[in-house]
Amino acid sequence: MVQFSNQEMIVMHFVYVMTLGRPASVRTIQIEDDVLNRIEEDPTTSTRKIAYQLNLNHVTVWQIWKYQQLCPYHLHVQAPLILSFAYNS
């Protein structure tokens, strides 16, 4: 069986962890422009959908929206207001 030193184990663990999942997003002007263009095309698009389309983390998209003082799309449904008054005649 192969024996590894503690330092080698730490390096191997670091490499293993860093190769999992999506790489960290780097916010550049180009990425911010791409996100803002997607929002302009369709304001109802979610952060996750934009992130998937641009291969970004959805939190990065949300942070760009927040920095630009934009609000993510939320659908607010309000029930109709029905008033009934009893009149005494």
C-alpha cells in the first residue's frame, strides 16, 4: 500500500475539491453586459435561467442585479377585492 505524507494528502484533497463542480465565476464587464442584455431581452427571466445560459453561478447573476439596483422578477398575484355592504333601507 502506498503511503502519503500529510502535505501530499492535503494537496491531493485540495486538487480533488477544486475539480468538483462549476469553476468560480469571475465578474468582468463583459459578463455584466451579457447578464444585463439577457434581462433587457426578457425581464421575466430568472437568475438561475440566465446563470445556466451563461454558465455562471446564479448568485453571481443575482449580485449583478443587486449592484445595478434591479429587482429579480417576482410575480405578485393579488386576489380581487370583493366588498359587500349591507344597506338598511
